[in-house]
Amino acid sequence: MTQKRVRFGIIGCGLMGREFASAIGRWCHLLAPAARPELSAICDTQPSMFEWYKSNFPSIRVATTSYRDLLASPDVDAVYCATPHNLHQEHYTAVIEAGKHLFGEKPFGIDMAANTAILDCARKHPGSFVRCSSEFPFYPAVQRIGDMLDSGAFGRIIEANNYFLHSSDMDPDKPINWKRMIEFNGEYGCMGDLGMHVCHFPFRAGWRPSSVRAILGDIVKSRPDGKGGKVPCRTWDNATLFCGAADQDTGDEFPLTLKTFRIAPGEKNTWSLEILGTRAAARFSTKNPRLLQFLDYKGGEQAWQHIDMGNETAFKTITGGIFEIGFSDMIIQMWAAYLHEMVNGKPLKRFAGCVTPAETALSHRLFTAALRSHRERAAVRVE
């Protein structure tokens, strides 16, 4: 059977643009994808970025510094947009209005007003398929945890915790970049850049935060400017959000803690999930991407089981199930999920779908409430 071909343009050819392009180059790794992406156009304000793409992808027909030129190309069906947060509203709405499908980076707008404008545009153009990036729930252990939730294995949820902790800003002498500048990254700081990674699974589980008490950390207050001087660093480095949430099926309330840290001693780039229930509990951390910790409680002694997950992905690949899994594997899984839902109109299963526009809107309501909570030093409602 001939696979549907989707011709992609990339706006923003940096780190994540290269990750997507690499996933396209490895698409044959998937056994039965719903469609096949083809890289047909690239756009970046720095033309020096183009050489790597051109040397690896002869399918590229357009290489431009103007995103409008890319959007005008008839050789582009869909766009991956990986640009700074302050450009999201301009770029994302332009993609949608051009009649292209959109896969955008988080937080889907620098603030709530920008996010609302993007979602309003998407509603006016229902022919454009629009989703947001977040790859961590595609790890096999997290997929298994999602299956447990779908089967009711946890019983009543007692508590849940989702953290993303890394050390990219541990060095106070690291020169400032756009993610540390409020005019480009936004007032959310680390929440805008990292927050969707810890919201994706809880939101997909239906755990809607009703209140939040946030503690935000401005730890490194100035950084080198790369020119021999120092400039203020005005974005939040770390954020801890203590949320009140509720099970969507029963209405039972429980505490949900979300952490996004750029300054986390002892960490490299660690995403973790923990769910404690009355009948079962589960833990996962990317520190050991094969390991699922599982507790099945039926009375008497409690004992954590350690399960090696292997390569048990939502979208099947040529790799044997006994082998290890890694970050680049999660990128291709996320993109397989995007194309599957674009073609079939629904995700493969609940926890094998990309972040929806509505879920980005919920994250903005949460982060906006978190800013207010920190200012007032009090718990506030999430509107």
C-alpha cells in the first residue's frame, strides 16, 4: 500500500529542527507508519544553518531566511516551527492562515494572550491539524503507566508527581541566551520552556489543576553577556507548583506536584513520573529509561517490583523488544503520533497522542496562576 506523503517545512533550524530532520532520515525504522514525512523546505535567520540540512536531505526545494517565502511554497503541506516564544503568535498564526498543518514548540505563545490568539486562529481554520511538542510520555514505561490508568489499576489516586530537572544553568558563568531573557522567553521563565513536559501526562490523564501554590526561584540574577560584561537574568530558573487536582472519573481530589528546574544539582536532564494509588503505584525516571518500578498492593506486605521495559513502543519499530530505548527514539515516536492522528483523526490510544491546543491553553492558565501565587505567596485558583 502506498504511504501518504507529507511535505514538511522547518522554521527554526536549530537543535530540535535537526532532531526532526534526523527522525525523517530514520523513518524506515518504523514498521507501519500512517504517513511518510519528506523535508522539502527550511527557514532560519542564519543561512549558515542550511549546509547540514542540504547535505543530508536532497529533497529540500526551498531554503530561505523568510518564513513567508516558505509558507508561500506549494511544496509544503505542514510546518514544524521551533522559534523563540516571542515569535510563536506571529509564526503559528501565519502557518495556520497559510493552510498548512502545524506542529509547534511549547509553550505555544509567550503568554496567555498570545496562546488565545493562536487557538482562535486554529478554530477559524479547522482544516489545519495543530499540535504541540512533548516527547517524554512516549517512553515505554510511561506508556505502560498510561495503560494502567486506562484499566483502573491504581484505584483511588493518592498523589502524583511529575518533574523535569536538569543542570543546563548550573554554571553561573554560562553566557546568557534568549531562554534567559524575559523579552524572548516570557515571564513564565522555566515554566514556559519546560512546563509542558510535566503537564502533558497529567493533563492527558484528565487531572485538571483547580488551585496552585507556586514557589519560583530566581537563583542566578545576572549572567555574562558574551562581550566581557554582565546583564540581568530576569527569568525564573526553578519552579515548584503544588496543585490541587481531581480524578476526572470520580471527582476525588489529590495533590499533584509539578517541578521544572534548570538548576538541579546532581541532575543532567531528568524527567520523572510518580503515581501513588490505593491499589497500585508506579515510578519512572529517564535516569534509567528501561526501568519501571511497580507496586501492586493486595494487602499484607508491600514490595516494589523492578521491570525492564526494553523497546516496547506505542508505534512499532524494527528494533527488537529486548533492546534499550533513548531520546532520539522518543522523538520519532512523537512524530509518528502526530502523523497518525493527522491521517486517522484520532490518536493511536489516549497516552500516545501529542499535546492538543486545549492542553496548551490549560498550561497557560496554570502558569499564569502560578505567577500570581508566587507574587501573593498564597494558593490561588486556576481559572
